[in-house]
Amino acid sequence: MTEPESFHTRQNEGQRKPGDASVKVAWIGAAGVVAAAAVTAIAGVVAGLIHLGPDKDVPEGARAGSGNATALDRPSPSAPDGASPSSPAGQVAGATSLLDVALVGPEYQRGFSPGTRKVNAVEYEDVYAADLVCYVVGTAAGDEFQLDRKYRRLVTKVGLGDAGTASGIRVKFTVAVDGAAARSVTVTLGQVKTLEVDVSGALRMSLTAEILNAADCEGHAAAAWITPMLT
């Protein structure tokens, strides 16, 4: 037979209930502290990532699928040897166009004129040209320039303009330094040749072009110094 609960038994149970509630509250409080600490730690990590920026420790170029290159990653524009990216085509950095050098004589006596010419089917700018006439043996054009010992070398191409040049004409181009012939070359229609002349220490330099077969030819010859440059 079950013994009825005594007053002391009920009293003991009643005394334990408040203690049990305190334990439960303590556990809940501890769990809250742990959760709050975890949230604080996660927030700190996220803030650190935002401060450092994306992929801060990943080297450039190592991010898969990244199409954004920095200025250091991008290759610089290429340029021909001896020329800077900003130099016009056919010109060498640090060179001076002969068209910018002073003539010895007055401007109105200029034998050649600056302009644009098509030579051997190619259009050239910075051309120094003269129209020579046949029928007269030794017909020529020439100019003299004041170099003042500033330059070391003349580099130029020579040819005959496609327009205004009769077939069969032969023209001799000559460079003279301080009165002495330094280099000469002969061309016909459809040819382009290069001249390089040492002008180191030269006070003056002259350019001439002469029709060699003037007595046998008909018409004109457009003698052209193409992009003459001094360095």
C-alpha cells in the first residue's frame, strides 16, 4: 500500500523547485553570453575583411576569372626601335627635321619646297622636293643649310614623285659637307633609296638634285628628299 505523501515530502519538493529554476536560468544566461561572443567575433572578422578589401593577400593575376588588370599588369604600347610612342612614324626620338634648320640664303631662293609627295605609290609627308626640267644638260636644284656643328648624321630617303616625273629620267642626289661631296646616289622612277651621311662637326651642308640625262628626256622630274632628319 502506497504511503501517503507526508507534509515534509511536499515541503522538500517545494523547496527544490526554486533551485531548479535558478539552474535553468544560469544555463540560459551562459548560452546567451556564448552566443553574443560568437556574434561579436564574426562581426570583427567581417569588419577586418571589409577594411582590407577583397583578396588583399592574393597576388595580382592569381584570382581566377579576374579580368581587371592594374596599370602595372597592362603592357605598355610598343614602339619601333629608336622611336618613342609619341613620335610620328618614320621619325627618331631626339632628331631634328631638316625642314626646321635655317637656310644659308634667303627663303625666296629656296631650291626645294616642303610638302607632301607620292613616291613609288606611297604617300610621304615632310618631303623636300623640286621639279626639274628636261632638255637642259645639268639642270639641278640645290639648297645649303647652316648646321653650326650641332649634328652628327643626316638620314634621308630619296626618290622621284609619281606625279610629274617622266619615265626614263635619271636623277642624281648629292649631299655635300662644308663644300665637299660626301655622298651621292642615282634613282629612276619607282625607286626609293636611303642616304646616311656623317655630318659631325659640319658648319654647313648642301643638298642638290640633278637630271643626268636631261638632253635625252622629255618632261619633268619631281626630285624628292623624303623625311630628311638630323641627329
